[in-house]
Amino acid sequence: MTDTHEHSEPMKATGTLPATVGSPADTSVPPAAAGDAAAAGGHPYRSGFIGILGRPNVGKSTFLNRVIGEKVAIVTPKPQTTRDKIMGILHFEGGQMVFLDTPGVHRGTTTLNRHMVQVALRTLDDADLLFCLFEPPAASLGYPRGDQGLFLDDESLLLLEHLSRTRTPKFLVINKVDVLDEGPVIAHFTGRQALQPLVEAVRQHAAFDESFVISARTGEGIDALVEAAKSRMPEGPPYFPEGMFTDQTDRSFAAEVIREKIFLLLGQEIPYHSAVTIEEFDDSEETLHLHATIHVDRESQKGIVIGHRGQMIRNLRIAAREEIQKILGQPVFLKLQVRVSERWSQDDRIMKRLGYHL
């Protein structure tokens, strides 16, 4: 079933820039710019890559958006929203930092889940610096507990196992500290008293060069973390031109926005069994004509996505269209259709056709 809607008034663009066409975005590290970078203010130019790692739903994408100051990665309350490496570029006087947002590290059981974990783990050795995000116990309620009891769950211990084996410099970053100001956390630890035993539990498993306490939601501690990272960047060329803040194309970003709305509007099962491809992206006229396909595993899921009398797909289309218009700054004509690609998340061939780099 296909659902369409006419466009509305355009909004001011924020400046997404073109890169490799595809969805999701290309996960490879771009080549260095030709020649030596010019020195800035008598000092050598510094540039490097920073991997953002953590268990699912620890706030990696929220952190990336906060640092870059633009919506680079989609964000939802559900874990495992990010499926591929998302790149955000921060320019500063005399240098450039390229942040690599990665899927949450977890014990994957499907081809898709294993792909997500491998994307994250490859960053361990590809980056010049790692930001390793953890969260206070209050932010972890509802997840299985590992052998560190109240402070580290099974997914955090899995991440620490891999971190202990890499020689890449690492910052321990405790995110979501704002939740500690909202009341008691667990027995015997109130508010920010819980931070010290959490840090001690983490450091039993891996060594870190520095430690930081932040809130990606409020911005607390972000400036100090970024300043410390600047000093760790090696001498190197600018990898991207001034003004470019992501390697994502408008086409791939549109697909991600549609997937975000699926996570936000549909129940627990559907988001994890759906993918989005862009069939048409025509921006040759004032109105962007966009045709996308939502892929699901089973016929029963197709009916849920469409909804009673097409209401759900209509809601998805309206929410996605409004967001794409806001980001790209032009009117959008969006057409959605739903297709059953049976067991796509467990089939390498289908996943490659859907744009995943296996």
C-alpha cells in the first residue's frame, strides 16, 4: 500500500553536505586531504578520529548531536537504534575532530545484530581516541545485572572485555549524571555518591587515560571533555572542508529519519524488524520528491505498519516529512510503501541490497 501527501511551507536549511550516495552512510574512514595541512597560528594543524562506544541506549547519539550542534544521528528511547557508523565533524581553531558514533555493543544473535557489533568493535583500532560511555545505575534499571552487581550489566562487561585489549587511548565518560540529581539511586548511594563505586567497578576491567562526568542531555561537562580531546589529536590534515559537519548524504539522512519515526511510533517488535531504502530522491525542482520503501520481515508486520485504514503509515509519513523539511529546508513530497523482505535481518544478500556494508 502506498500513501502520499502534498508538501507544506519550507523551513531554513541547516546545511547538510553531499558525500557518497547510499543508505546507510558509508562507514569507511575517508582519505586524507592531498598535501600537508597549513599551520594555524604558527602551530601544526591537528586532526583525528574519536570513536564513541558504549552499550545500547547509553546516549552515544545524543552526545554526538550535542557536540556537533546539529542533528547528525537519529535518537529514540529504544536501544539499538543506531545500526551503522555515523560520522560527525567538529571544526575548531587549528584543527578538526571526526566523531564516530557506533551501534551499542551487545550480544548479537541475528546477522543484523552481529553486523552492528562488528561496526562498533572495528572502531577500537580505527580511531585515535575512544570515548567509552557508561551510565549510573539509576539509568540502567530494567537491564540484566552482571557480576559487578548493581554497577555493571552484562553488556557493559562485554564492552570492557574488548576495551581491555586495545592500545588506543581511552577516556572513561560517565553520561546521564543528570538523573542522579532526581533522587535516590540505590540502597546506600544517593545522588552523585554512586559515581565513585561505578568508576571503581569499570576500572577493575580496563585502564583509562582520563575520566569525565557529563550529561549529553543538558550539556554538563561536554566542554571540558572536548577540550581534553583536542590536546590528544595528532598532527594531520583536515579530512573534511570547513562547514561540513557529517559525511551523510541528504538521501541517507532521509532514510534514517523515516526509520526514527518507525522506532518512535510503532511497538517493541516492528522497529527491530524494519529497514528503509530510498527508491527516488529528486531535488531538481523546488519541491524534493522522495519515494521510500519500508521493509519488514513478515506479512503480519506489513499490516501493522500500514495500520487500520492506512492511519499508521499516514502518521509515519507526516512525521518524517515534517522533520526532513525542517532539516533540509525545502518542501518535500514523500511517498511511502511497505514491502515484505522475508527474514531480511538474517540474510546477508538481502542486507547488502538494503545498503548494509557486511
